[in-house]
Amino acid sequence: MKFMSTYSIIPGTVQELAEKFLAGEAAPTPGVTLLGRWHKADCSGGFSLYETDNAALLHLGAAKWADLLDITIVPVIEDAEAGANLAAIYRK
């Protein structure tokens, strides 16, 4: 299952956050595949797309950054899946 994470940097934590990121600590928890990560151009946060069958592993990863980032993680589906669902309901 795919999950989209959005995060905002907690004010005053940019230096600590950068040091942790540059030290390689942003790798996903084993069992979670990082499909992509994008950073906002204004350095205020960003987005990550993950794939895993174990949401508890996402929680573990988020907990490691909770003192530096406000994080939201939601399950997501792709267009083809959404389209099939909508067609099943609205095309009769």
C-alpha cells in the first residue's frame, strides 16, 4: 500500500534537521520503500511517497523526526484505482 507523507519544519529546528538529514538519517525504516521525496522550494517542508504493508513501520520512522517535523501520513491510491471505483459507482 502507498502512503503520502507531508511534513512541515518546526520553526527553529532547521540546523538540527539539516545535520540529521545530511548524516544519512532520513533513510526509511527497513520494510518501507521510499518511492520519492520532494522538498518545498521555500525550505518549509515537503512530501514523501512510501510503500509498505506495515503502517507501524511508518509510525516508527515518523517518531524519529517528531521533535523536528510536523508530519501527516495518509494512505493513497493511484488514478487507475480511483477511476475504477468512480466508474463502478457513477457509470450505470
